[in-house]
Amino acid sequence: MQPTLSVTDSRSLREHLTAPDPMQRAMGLYALEVEAERRTAALGQEAARFASRGIPYYALHDPHFQDWVGKAVSYWERLRAVATAAPRVPAAATARAGRASR
């Protein structure tokens, strides 16, 4: 395992999820879980439910496994699109802004 690898985009997520090393696959799934936790909308909850089922049996050329990887990458891309469209603002910053406008 190469500890310097990280999930930064959908390509690297796919590489992690299809890696022969189970730890790499776990790191990929964890990255999806982190993205899902950052979103409170229905999409975040849906992605969290998907991730909570865990990684299916590793069979790289199995169509069901490839479908699972495709769904994971799709969730990642949709979560990241939401993040870039509307970045989260910490509650403390929102409260300060509200007090400053009074």
C-alpha cells in the first residue's frame, strides 16, 4: 500500500475502490463516507446509506462489482458538485454575519 495516495477526484476514488489491496478499497469507501457526512441534504443521507452497506465481494471483472463502483463514483461526483455549487459556511460565521448587519 502506498500511504501517500489519497482520494482527490472521481478517478482516484475509482482507483481506490478497484485496487487489489483491501485497505485501499476501505480508504476509498471512507472518503465517500466523509463526503456524505459533510452534506445534510437527502443526497448525503442516500450516499451514507449506500456506503454503510460496505464493500461487496471483490471481483474486479464481475459486472455487479463494477456497478457498485460506478454507483460509488456517481455519488462522489454528485456530492462534490453540490459542494462546489454551494460551499458550506460554518454556523459561527453565519451568526457573526447576522450580528454585524444589525
